[in-house]
Amino acid sequence: MRLQLQLTLVFGVFIAVILSAFAVAVYVLTERSLSAGLEERAELALAELTSGSTSLTSGLLKLPSDTYYQVLLVGRPATMADTVAGFKASVPYRSNSNLLLQLPDAAVQTLLDTQRTAVSLGSGSDRLRVIGRMGMIQGGQNQGTIRAAFLVGIPAGLMTNTLDQLARDLTATVAIAFLAFTVGIWVLGDRVLAPLRKVTAAAAKVSGSDLSQRVPVNKGRDEIHDLGVAINNMLDRLQESFETQRRFTADASHELRTPVTAIAGHASYLVRRTNPSEEQIDSLTVIRREADRMGKLVNDLLELARADAGFTVNKVPVNVVEVAEQAIKNLSKLPGGTSVELAAPSPLAEVSGDAERLKQVILNLVQNAINAGATRVNVAVTQEAKQVRVEVLDDGSGIPPEAVAHLFERFFRVDGARSGRGNGSGLGLAIVKWIVQQHDGTVPVESSLGEGTVFTVLLPLLDPRMTGEAKVTKSKPTDPGRLRAKRTAETGAVTEPQGEQDRT
Amino acid sequence: MMPAMERRPLILIVEDEKEIAKFIDLELQAENYETVVSYDGVTGLSKFRELNPDLVVLDLMLPVLDGLEVARRIRKTSNTPIIILTAKDAVDDKVTGLDSGADDYLVKPFSIEELLARVRAHLRRVNPAVTGEVRVADLVINLEGREVFRDGRRIELSAKEFELLELFARNPGKVFNRFEIEEKVWPEYTGGSNVVDVYVGYLRRKLEGEGERRLIHTVRGVGYVLREE
């Protein structure tokens, strides 16, 4: 979950709990204090009635005007009146309202048992707080004192209204405060996290081939500033070590070129210019061949060092059909019985690219197939609506599915061992990948064990606007069954059928 | 082997790596050239002034005075062909090398056969007695060596580009229509594509790379022709 959302949720829940607790506390306290006030008023009124010292009449006169009261003579001996039903049937003595009838039986029972009771009647604005007490009343001149029940009802509607209003106000206040706080946290979170997001965006731009990007460092000396500085320091060190490694590869390859050239040159000189014995020729040929192989490895390493340095290829309009023809012509000696064929339905399939490097792609893919034991390799170049498709299909042993993902890694070998079969450098496919990427293309691979492998290079078609001269003319559809351009290279005898008689 | 000449061509080798200088020297001698070797730029330059060789094989990374500077100073006073050898092969280095006045460029590790072929080609170019060449204005097409120079500058052509140029060069002044060209250069295709126009475009781009005059002209409604005007 996004940090901003998490922050907002956590703080939102927290503040909701706090505000609610506060509101409930306010409500409860207010209610208690209001109830206490009401109770006190009722007690005072009751005290007036039961004071006994003054006459009942003067007590009634002192009651507040909104007070309901009822005085009942319970009688003596109070046998009958000690049951709820009997009590309810007691003689009303003085009253301005029949409070007793409204009293629930439980309250009456409490009055009988404990000599006092307190209960709330009705609801809303009609609420009434009723308290009752048992006491004695002075009867007539010769009747002495009589046992009596005093009931006082104080209207509590006002309090209920007040409390309801308070509850509504509190709810609204809590809701508004919660909303304001949540929005505030959200906005604050956004402001706090914005620099972090900037740092993240900048860090995402830093990739293997471009370590020169730096994250922005804001001015204030806060945590975000420190984070930016720390990331940039890390990038500095990373770039430095990466650069050191790349430079080392480049320098080492570079330094190796001179000895490799000297070894190959001298071996070649001995073979061609002196009269070595057959055994010596064999031995010198090995030296020359291995020196050439080393030379290729050195070149491949340099090419990848260049790729790592962010080198980009130089692009001009290139005919991939001819590139493929040249690649197949350039193939070094093929093992006996191996054939490489090119099929292209049209003489032209133009892309914007670097001809030498595209040739390298096809060369590497074909060489790779041969190194993997293929005896027939078919190269097909076709121009499609928006792309040029180059397929290199072989009848080799195929590639296990788990190895396909690693094919384009440097020095990766399908059999795991550095067997050195053929003369591959182990870098061919890594270079293929880099070159194809440089041409905005892709290289999907399909392989089935025991049947063979197809590497497909897809390159965007040359934009016709790029070439001033090449007009886009409609080409007649060519019968794909009659692929005219075919080269067969068998046992190193690479032949080019046409134009041969023109050359000496 | 070189054809017999009154004087064997003299080749100056300037290369600080003695092992490389050695086998180049041996190979060139075996090809019947006279050779002089020097191991640094200053010595190389003074040898050049003293001996006035027919061709210079020049390493780029030299002590004392680097190869580019040597090439520049030689070019101030002489048109002697210069072939640069280098372990650098980035495009920028190549451009700088050719800008400095060098005629050709080989990257180490190079094949000695390639170097010998280039030496032959450049010596032929300065020695017009050799046949197998077609000249149209400042364009020199060596049909045997399959090499093309414009104003002394070596131009690298792809196989098809050369075949197309060769067709024109063997018939200077002849106007070819697209059908004829396609039949001769792309005999395996039945036609219908604009491959000829595209390749004429490629050729023009390379032959006029430094803003030179156009030599392959469009004849409206007919085709193309190679001629001076």
C-alpha cells in the first residue's frame, strides 16, 4: 500500500477514536451534571413537602410552578397498602397530577422496599423525572400523624433536548474535525513524500548503461536531502567501480591486440614465406587459428565494453538482404556437410542501421547454430508491413527451455561447461542482443529439443522519408515458393553464383 | 609478386611495436618491396623527408610524436599514400585518421593479406602504368582489386554497390535502363522492386560523401549513366 494512504488511514483511525472518546466523555459528563441538577431540584422540592415542620400546604406553595406532585395517604395499619396493587389504590390526598398511575410497578416496589424511588418517565420533550419517598403527614387535630407517600415530578424535557442538541453538535464537530484532519494528513503526506517520489523517479532512470543520472538534492538539510546525498554517493561509487571494470576490459582487450596481431602475423609469415615441413605447417596453423580466435574474443570484449559505455551505432539506410548475403559469404570454414542457405523473396529489405554490425548479428547467429551442431542452417529475410524479419533456423539439438532465458548472457553456455566447442567466444549472442537493441529491434527465440532452433530478428522497416532517393514503388508479389536468392556454402566452399565471371 | 619495375617501391614502416614491425617488414620484403623501419614518430618523419618513400605504413600510437601528427605533417608537403594501423577502431578515431590525411585505415588485429592488398592498391593508384583501372574525373575504379578511390580517398563499397558501379565503369557513357541493370546485378530476381533506384542512391551517397560532383546521372525516362558531365 502507498505510504501516503497508510499514513492517512492510520492517523485517520487514530484521530477518529480520540475524537469519539472525547465526544462521548463530553456527552456523558454533561448528561451527568444535568441529571444531578435535576435530581437536586427534585430532592429540594421533596424536602419542602416532607419537612414536617411546616404544614403541607405551605410546602406545596414553595414548589416551583412547573413541578408535578402527588401526596398519597397510605394508611395505618398499612397491611393492604404494602402490596403494589394496594399501594396504587391508596387515597390521593393532594395532587396536581396522577403521578402514581404512571409509575411502573418495579418503581413502586422499590418505594415500598426502600422507602424511596427515582425513575424517569416518558421520552423526548415529555420526559419527567419522578422521585418518591415515604414519610408521615400531620392529619387533622385528632388524627395524629398518618403514613404518606410523596411523589414529585420535575419536567426533564429541556434537559433531553439539550442533550440531543449536544449529541448532534458533537457528532458534527467530530465528523468535521475527522475530515479536516484526514485531508490535512493526506496533503501533508503528499508534501512530505513528494521529494521522496522525485528521488525514486530519478533513481529509476539510473540503469546499467546509464549510471550518470543523479537524484535531485533539495536545499533544506532534512532527511530527504540526506537520502538524496546518500543515494548519489552510492551512485558515484557504483559508477566508479563500473567504469573501472569497463575500462579494465577495454584496456586489457586493447593491450592484447598488439601481441595477438604479432603472433598471427609471424605464424602466417612462417607458413606462407618459408618452407615448413607438414608437421610444422599443422602446428603453425594451430597457432594462427588460435591467435585469430583470440583476436575475435578481444574484439567481442571491446564491442561489449563499448556497449557498456553507452556507445550508439551509426545508422544509414541498409539493405538487410545484402547484409545477409555478405554474412553468409564471410562465414569462416564450415564443418564438412554443413550447409547454410539464404532465402529472400525480394532483393530489398531496408532498415536504418549499421551494416557491419547487422552483418555481425547474422554471422553470430549462424555461427552459433553451427557451433551447436547444426548441419543445415536456413536464413530467411522478409520485408513485412512495418518490419524486416530475419529468421535463422537450424536443425540442431535445440535449447532446453530453462536455458533460453539465459542465452543472451555473456559467456553463457547451454551445456554449462566451457567446452570450447567450435570457436565461439561465448559473447556472440550478448553482442547480437546489444546490436539488435541499438536498432530498436527484438530477438525472440523458439526452440524445441531434438528439432532445432529459430532465432528471429525483427527490425523496424526503414522510414521512407529517411531516403531522399528511394521512391516507394509498389512491388509485385513474388511467389514465395520460388525463392530465388540461394547460397549454399558447403565445406567452406562459399560461392556466389552471379557476377563471378566479372571478377578475376 | 610485383611486376618487374625499374626501381622497387620503397615503403616506410613507422611502428613502435617491434614484433609487429618485424613481420610487416618481412612480408613486404617477401613481396619484393624495399623497406625502411622506424620506431617513433620523429624518426619516422625525418626518414620520410630523407628518403621520400612511395608509401607509408603508419601506426597511430607512437612515442614522441603520434601517428596522426606524423600523417598531418607528411600531408603538408606530399601526396604519398599513408596506411594507418591502429588498435583503436571506434568510428571517431577512423574519421580523425582519415581527416589527418591518411588514405587508408586498418585495425589490429588485421590480416597481413589485407594489408598487402591495400599496399598494392595504393601503389597502383599512384602508378598509372598499371591496367585494370577506370577513371572518370577524380573517380578511380580498380576492377581487379575491386577498389574505388575518389580524389585519393578510399571508398568502401558493399558487394552489390561495387557490382553496380562496375557495370557502369565497364561501359562508361552508356545509358542503362533499370531493367538491364536489375538483370545484370540481381539476375536471380524477377523484378518489380525499386532495388536499382535504392542502390544508385547508396552509391551516390558514398561517392559524393564530401560534397563532390555527381558522376552517376539520371537520364530522365531511360535510366542511369556514369560520365563526367
